[in-house]
Amino acid sequence: KNLAIFASGSGSNAERIAEYFLDSEDVNIKLILCNNPQAGVIQRAERLNIPLVLFDRAQFKSDYVVNTLKENGIDWVILAGFLWLIPQNLVEAFPNKIINIHPALLPKFGGKGMYGHFVHEAVVANKETESGITIHYVNEHYDEGGIIFQASYPVLPTDTHEDVAKKGQVLEHKHFPEVIDKLIHS
Ligand code: GRF
């Protein structure tokens, strides 16, 4: 099974997934794709020796990205901190094979604009007593695909949005690779 990982930022989830499948017999992280030439994931891909494909909005909207995935025999598309809405042509090319992780308990704190620190600031501002992560299928709307997995953690009144983000990343790094593993072998 060939996996492609899309990332727009640091890429810590991409790295965790790559490490998890490093010795796998049947799972290969074939490509990392990125829309941000400044993203930290670029250095991680180099270090991990995983081919990196950088693309811009025009290429993303065209069939360039879909064709790249098809040419590489990609079976599953993993979004790990990827910030653009997935276009219809990509959703249609990989039905029920595109998975995303969101740093909140969807449907709460989801949708356009709710990413990264904005999510955690909203959780703190809302005085939530818990938050968490959601792993879900991707369709052409932000954060609305079927939910695959959720895990939660307590939010304390003293927590800053950084504290909340840290608790989420611990759960992401623990669960995302395992959830992907179970899904692609189910
Ligand atoms: C994670 O918090 C993830 O939930 C969200 O974006 C962040 C990506 O972090 N979608 P990283 O780039 O994997 O370190």
C-alpha cells in the first residue's frame, strides 16, 4: 500500500507516520506533498529520504496533483496539517481514501479558518473543560467527512492555548499512525 502525506506546516505528524511504517512489509510512505515552500515538513522529508512534491494553488486546482498521485500508484492520501480545502477532482479520484486529522472534537471547533492555534484559542476562550483530536474521512467541505476516531483530554482553567495544543499533539502522535494502520488493513 502506497501512502501520500500532505502537509503545510511543521510536519511532526508526517514524521511520526513515516517512522511508524519504516519497517513495514506492505506500507510505503511514497510521497510527501506540500503547498508551502517555507514549511518545516520539507526538511523532515529530506531527513526521512521521502520524495517531496511542492505545488502551488494552480497545480492543486488542475489535475497535476491528482495525476502525480496516480502516477505514483498512491492508494491512500493522508492530510497531516494540510490547510487547503480538497478539490472535488481529488475527492473523486480517491473515494473514502483521504483521511484528515483535526485538533478538536468535531463537529465542535471545525470548519474553514479553524486550524492550528485558532482552534486552541477558541477552546480556551470558550472555557471548554475538554478538547481532543478527530481523525475523519475527507470530502469537499472542511472537516465534515465521516468520523473515524476521536480521543479527548481535559482542559484546565489554567491552560493556555499552547498547553492545549501540546496535549493534542501528544494524542495525535500516539493515535494517528495506529488509526491509519488499522484502516488500511481493514
Ligand atoms: C496538527 O495539530 C493537526 O491536528 C493539524 O495541524 C497540525 C499539524 O501539525 N491539522 P504538524 O505539521 O503535523 O506538526
